[in-house]
Amino acid sequence: MFKVVAAAVAFVVVVVVDGKSEEAYKLGFEAWMAKFEMKFHTAAEFRNRFEIWKRADDLIRAHNQEPSSFKLGHNQFSHLTHEEFLRDRQLANFTANNKPLKPMSHLVHDETPMADSVDWVSEGAVTAVKDQGSCGGCWAFSTTGAIEGAYYIKYGELKSYSEQQLISCDTKDSGCNGGDMDYAFSWTRSNGGLCTEDDYPYSTATYNGVTGTCKTTCSVVSESAPVTYTDVRSTESALMSAIEQQPVSVAIEADQYAFQYYSSGVLTGACGTNLDHGVLAVGYGTYDGTDYWKVKNSWAATWGMDGYVLIERGDDKCGILMDASYPTL
């Protein structure tokens, strides 16, 4: 994120491009800056970010003028090139290979009836959307989300658990340089549980990409330790069955332009299966005739649908079926 000292720049030439004047772009950019509290060091930096924002604005408007099941919109990433966005979110650092041996596998019987829709957010089993910042710790946010959901379902209380503890202390993973939810479940079990978010909060340094040194002064909640964790078979019915039971950690490919500017609706189209981002599947359903998975992201509530994305269900969209798992407390 770029949040630095402001520099005033005057734009006096009015140029019309694709039906939108330079003055209209400027007004939109300034409104966006105010909304997201963006400031820039110099006039040159201001102009550079303004030009990038204009290209984003053109892309967003062009997409939204075409028939589509989802909309794009401006967010906190609108001043970043796509390459900068990928670096800022550390998408290349997710690890979904060399998995440890799994003690259990989630199966679903063909005759098992499933609900038409599930939403663990409305059930109260999901904490507020968080923000990983420039740390490649998506795996930790997915892990805590799954544990938070499992804890709520078992004990009837919603507790927010510490991503910072996983990122700084989990020796099975690599902090801001990547990790995997199964390794994190395994580490949490061996650690005897996690500390709460309040007891071990996310640091500014880690938000800016620094893994940090492990602190052992927080109090572990022993009830948050998984007894085991379960891999979900890579089928739609198995993932639906698992989500009906509890929120599920999943991995997706999130390096497409659509993810940078996603605003609302059901994300459709090609998005790849090269897994690079750990998230939390919190529901499924159908919207305007399109089946979807409801997914909690860790890019703050200013992204997407208050921090969530609906991904088209069917055909393993974005690789969502490939690396799903959940803990049992």
C-alpha cells in the first residue's frame, strides 16, 4: 500500500478520451484517494499513479459495459500495475506441494442429501474480514478462519485467532514467504492450540512483509488445537458436503486481473489452476442462475463484496477443489 505524504498537483488541460474527459478522470482519482486515504510523496509519483489509475478505470468501465455475471470496481489496488499487485499480495509465495501424509480423507456418499445453500457468515461462524497486507501469509489467515469456524460450531463462541503466531512461530511453514494450511493445522496441533488475535495481534512489520520473531508470552487456547485435519476429495459434491459441515480452507489461483478489481457478482471465466492463494470457503449457493462458492479473502473488507468473492461452482473454477481441508477440534 502507498500511504505517504501528499503532494498537490494541478491539472488544467481538459482532454476527452473514450467519452471521459481528463478532468473527469482527475475528479474520480481524487475521490478515490480520499476514500482510501492514499497520499503520494511527489508530483511525479502522483502523476504516475494517476496514469495507472486511469488505465484501471478504463478496464473497469469496459468490463462493466459488457454482459457479465460479475462487476469490477476500484479498490485499494487501483493505483498498482498488475505486476505490483502480484508482488504486493505475495501471490507467488503460496505453497501447495510436498504435502505431509494425511490422516483422514473426506468422502461423500452419493445418496447423502445436501442443502441447496450454505452460508456460515450468516450463521455467525466467521470472524470479520482481515488484511494480510504485503505478507505472503494467506495460508495463516485461511488456517485461522477454519479453526475459528470449527471452534464456533463446537463451543458456540466465535474467537479470532492469531495469524501472527502462525506466521512467526510455525516452523513447518515459511512465514511471509509462504506456507500451506495442512502444515499449519499440524503445527497448531503440536503447539497445543493458538493464541487469540487480541493476545498476539498482527504487527505493522508483518503487514509490511516481515515475518518477525516468535513470541511465546501469549496464552494458548488449548481447545483450538485440532485433534486431526481432513483433506477433502477433489470433487464438487465432496467440497459441498464438507462446507455444509463447517468452513473449509481452500486454495485458488488468484493472479488474474479479475481478482485485482473484483467488486461483486459471481466470478466466471478462465482463472487457472496454478494455486497461489489460500482462502476460506464459507458457503455455496446459486445467484441469478449461476452456482457459486462463497469465499472469504484476506485483502480487507474494502476489496470485493465486503471482503468476499463468489466463485462459479462447477468445473473446478480457479482450482478450488484441488487443495481443500478442514480441522476437527
